[in-house]
Amino acid sequence: MTDATHSVQDGARTAPARKPPSPNAVLDAVFDNLPAILAIVGCILLWQLVIWAFSVPTFMAPGPVDVLFAFKENAGLLWKNVLPTLMEAALGFVFGNLVAILLAVWFVYSRTAEKAFYPIAVIVKSIPIIALAPILVLLFGNGVAPKIIIAGLICFFPTLVNMVQGLKSASPAMLDLMRVLSASNAEIFWKVRLPASLPFLFAALKIAATSSVMGAIVAEWIGSSFGLGALIIEATYNFRSPLLYATVVIAAALAVVLFFAVSIIEKKVIRWKPVAPD
């Protein structure tokens, strides 16, 4: 049975392994992303030129130079507040996606459960997070728990939808072959359904990685004295625009880092490409 299932799994993949990275991999990556790098640098230069040309007051819209000085002057404050947001986003990402994956597996193997609970998931998703946040604060207090829950809720629905679709996308021919070979449901899941679902899952995880940071920040807006969200509110009310922009840049950078972290894991896990239909 083991040899047969291995051969079935190998049939869903293209045989060639990934080539080892070249010595100039970093340089190649820079050239591959050169258009994006130039576009970002161009936008920053244009931003600074507009600030200088129209003499825009710093409290309204600081230039990149002002934001850079804000980074230097408030490095300790920014670092102190980025860690709580990172923790809330990471825990929300893990728990939200874990619950979504477990529910997706249950839905695929139980049509009754899918009919009963899928609409509830849609209803929860339809509630605006900004409206749900105060309710969670009232229920769980003003600590870390509501922030993690909100970050998890934002991650939950895209992963649930994609994982259900991915598990159902397994080739019917391969499923029939596994049943002919007397494979158990667990063997079918690990050898056929799960590999088929991985591209769908990682597509959702990359969305969730950035959304979890947004969820944590939104949660911090509702009664919090720490984190990037609280720092954004404080900088806004005190007209500290350079600090506000610096905090937003840090939040965006944090989301980008999490996105690329998931992308790197995806490349390590998915070492095959689906065979294109004729």
C-alpha cells in the first residue's frame, strides 16, 4: 500500500527538483525587482519634491526627510510599540488560520457541518471589525486577548474559503484510485487532498499575513495604551505628523515582512507545480 500511495502522490507532481541557488542570487533578486525598486524610489523623490515645491507645513504632510528624522528621534518609542503589535498579529495569524483549517477539513468530510456552520462564518465576516472591536473589549477587557481575537477573525474567513476549495480540488481520478487501493480516509487526506490544497492555502495565508497586522492595529485603536495602533492615535491627536508617518511606514513594513516570510515558507513546502491541462 505504501509504494502505491507514494506513486500516486508522485503523479501529482513534476519530477524535477529545484535548482540550487546561484552564488549571485542576491544580485539576481535585485535585478528581478529593479522596476519595483525604481518605482518606490521615484515615488519617494516625487513626494519630497511636492513638499518642497508647495511649502506644505510639516504638521499637515511631512516629507520623507522629516519622516527619516522621526525614525531617528523616536527609534526607542517605535521599537517599544512594534513588539506588542507583532505579537498580537502573529498570535492572531496562528490561531485564526488554525481554526479555519480545522473547520475546512470538517466541512469537506461533513456536508451537514458545512451547511450548518458555513453561513455563520459568512455572517461573522459581514460584521465590520471596527464595530466588533468594542464588543470584544467589553467581553474580554482591555488587554491582549481582544487584539488577538480581532487579528484572528480577519485571517479566518479567507483561509476557510480557500482551504475548503483547495481540499475539494483534489483530482477525482486520484481519489478513485486511492479508494481502489483501499486507502483509508487519513491516507487520502495526507496523500491527495492536502497536497492539492496547499497552493490555495498559501494564497490565503499571504493575504492573512498582511491582514493580521491591520487587525491588530484596528484593535489597538479601541482602548489601548501600547502598540502601533495606539501610537498612531497619540501622534494624530498631538499633531506629530512625522511620527505618525513613521509609525504607518513601520506598520506597512511589518506586514510586508510577514508576507515575504509566508512566501519563503511556501517555496520550501510546495516543491512541485500542478500539471497544466492539455
